[in-house]
Amino acid sequence: MVSQAINAFRFATMSDQGIEWTLKRNCSVTPAQLGYLYASLCILSMGVAGFFWSQGATLVLPFAVLELVAVGAAFLVYARHATDSERIRLLEGCLVVEWETAGRSSRCEFAREWVRVEPTADSGQLIEVRGGGRSVQVGRFVRSDLRPMLAREIRQALRGV
């Protein structure tokens, strides 16, 4: 029975506590790696700018600093969102939806028997989980063409199939 349930789910992992869907951003560079890259970029760029400044090209250094500030701001925005994720857990009597965006975590619990999982009419839209007067949208980190499959999986798990 368990092996059939494992084969039925593409996105979920099963454990003793219940079923869990962990949806994360597809980032190839961690924030720490990005920090090392930026530090090496700063050293290299300031070394080149310092050389040309010492040769009499005085405007190279301010433009190099401006460039590094702009690249640093872009890297900072990337790093803030690199760890964004959604976690959906189906426990004994409830469905727990947790999400993290730019370092801020939120959580919403739904009674299992009252949860409705509804993909919107357009398959490119997010999946709406609602129950008890509350509503949460999930599926940001799943391709839009796979969201209906994820919604179907969550519905099957809620029904106990």
C-alpha cells in the first residue's frame, strides 16, 4: 500500500508524520557563494581601477565604485530571495502551509476535512488552498504547466487515496 502511495506522488515525500511537499526556488548559487564571488569581483575591479588611477585616469576609480555598488545591489536582491520556499505538510488532522519570502516566514493551518484545493481556471495561475475563511496561494516555485498536477496530488492526499 505504501509503495503504491509513493508512486502516486511526484512532488511529495512521505514520512511517519505525514506527507510533505517542499517547493523551492531553483537557484544554482547560494548566498554565501555569491558573497565570495562579489568579494573577488571587488578586489579585481578595484585593483584594475587603482592601476589606471595611478596612471592618471582619475575617472576610472569613481566609475568602478559605482559599478560595484550597482552589482552589489543586484546581488543583494538575488540573495534575499535565493532561499524562498513553500512547504505544505499533511499531518493527522490538518494541512499546514508554510512559506518564506525574503527572510520572512508565514504559516497557515487548515482543518483537513474543510480544505479545498483549487487551481484557478488558467493553468498558469497559482494554486489556491482555502478553508475556514482563510486562503493561501501556493505553487510559485513549480512550473505553470505542472501546477494542476501538484493540485491533484494534494487533493488525492487529502482524500487519503
